[in-house]
Amino acid sequence: MDVLDVKVPRRTLGHLLLVFLLSALGGYWAGAASPDTALEAVRKIIGQIGPISDSSFHNFVKIFTNNSMVALLTFISGLFFGLGPWFIMAFNGFVVGLVVLAVHRMGGMPMGQILLGLVPHGVVEIPAIALAGVAGIVWYREIISGEGDGGERFRRGAVKGLKLFALSVLLLFVAALIEAYVTPRVAGL
């Protein structure tokens, strides 16, 4: 698949999404095995995120900014032997699994409502973060196995990666709009 004249390694994108999903299941399972530890971890996460605003616009800005920073970290981490995005997707998936468990079991929210709170924006947000990781991996692969001298490979890889990263940020903008304005209404939050 070509996007912005850059060949997107679909297999890598699919595998990053699979790592996220399996890690989310692992986070849910780990939380079920140790509920007290899961609850404490979720409390720390919520403390770091801070309160949700009554203003959808403020929530949109906060969500978009946070997700863009995660995408940037995921993108840059691809330069570390192409491995960083795998760890970031695994970590984020694990955290999502823990949060789902905590909200369901300890918060008493029905699983259907939790899914309505995740799916509308998650179907855009999670692939966007994975695409940022793919962008970093594309950059790394060009540096390692591209044609020309090192500087030329670095520049060409950066251009390819930045095109995909820009698309990732655009998708995160859409996901943040959905998360701030649509998800709360759909999920009844």
C-alpha cells in the first residue's frame, strides 16, 4: 500500500496492531490475577492524566496533545534498531487492558459501555499510533538498507517517515475530535 508516495509495510502495521491487542488482553489478564496491583496502577495513570474537563474543546486539545506526543515518541523510537514501536505498542496495550479491567470490575461499568467508550475513537487512534511506529521503522530501514551514502539514506528515510508521521498526526486529530465530542455521547459518559 502506498501513502503519500511512501510504501507502507502493511505486515509491520498489522503486527504492531496485533501486539497492541495481545498486550491489552495480557493487561486485562494480569489485572484479573492481581486486582489490587491493577487498581493501584490505574490510580497512578489517572493521577498523571488529570481530571476530565467539562469543556469538550479542552478535552480535545488535551487528548490531541497527549496522543501526538505518544506518536512522536513512537516515531522517534523506530530509529532504535526498529524496536521502539513494538515496546510502546505493547506497553500501551497492556495499560488499556488494565484500565478496562479496573473500570469494569472495580468501577462497575458494563463491558458494553466500556467498549462504546473505546471503540469510536480507538479504531482511528490505535492505528494512527501504530502508523507513527511504522514511520519510524521505515526511516530506520532506509538508513540501514537504502541506496546511496549514509547521509542520503538518512535524509530519504526522514522524508518517507515524516510523510507517514504527518498522516498519523492527522488521524490523531480526527480521533481526538471523536473522543472529545462523539465518544462521551455514544457511551453515555
